[in-house]
Amino acid sequence: MIIRPALFAALALTAAAAFTVPAIASSPAAPAASQPAATGAITKEQAIEMALKAHPGKVTKAYEDGHKGKQTWEVKIDGADGKKWKTYYEISTGALVDDKEDD
């Protein structure tokens, strides 16, 4: 039986894809924008998303700041509940450092 080169190449690519797709599919997914990265820095946008999940409302300010000895994203929110909130997320991990009602 003679296999044409183009057919052989197509079969080889199909077989290779069959073995590599499961490896890619089983690798951990990238964190969602609203979730902090497990070991990486978070963006200001991610900090804003997390803060709005905790306190729906309108963001009035978001900036880099130091809080409790850590580099944080400070997000200020005028909450839909009528309260003003300050949330602080550690930039390097995305961990919540502080969440308090602003006076």
C-alpha cells in the first residue's frame, strides 16, 4: 500500500494533535480576572473587580498604596448600600489586606 506524502502528513498531524490536546486541556486554567493570581501580581482592574464584588457601587478612586506594611491596591467605593468603603488588596498576591467602612 502506497501512502501519499500529503495524506501521511495529515494523519501525522491529526495523531499529534490527539496526544497534545489532552495535555493542554488538563493544565491549570489561567485565573479569571476577578480572581487573584495564586502566585502573581494582580492588576488595578482585578482589584477593582474584587472590591466591587464585595461592595457593589461606584469606584471613586483606585491607586497603589502602602497599608499594614504591604504594597496594596486601595480601592474606594461609594457603595450601593449608602456607605463608603476602602478595600486594600496586596499587589503581589491579591490577598485582601483590609476592608473597612470609610468615615
